[in-house]
Amino acid sequence: MNVMNAPRLTIPNAMQQVDNDGKLTLKTSYPYLDKQANAFIDFVQRRIK
């Protein structure tokens, strides 16, 4: 049985990545979050084929 850790997306230093309206911009964290999300999608896709 293949097991993957529970997917979780953490945003380090989130309060330092907000715009003037207080909305999260993810300028620094986006590439890291994108890699995490893509790894999870790839993992799932390999198991449903």
C-alpha cells in the first residue's frame, strides 16, 4: 500500500506576505506551495491509473 503524508500547505511568514489591504499575496511562498500541490496531485494520479 502506498502512503503519502497528509497534504498540508503551510505558509511560512504569512503576515509578511500581505498587501496593503491585508490580503495574502504569496510572493515568497508561491513556488514552494505550488511544488507541494503538484506533488500531491502527481501522487494521486499515479494511484488511480
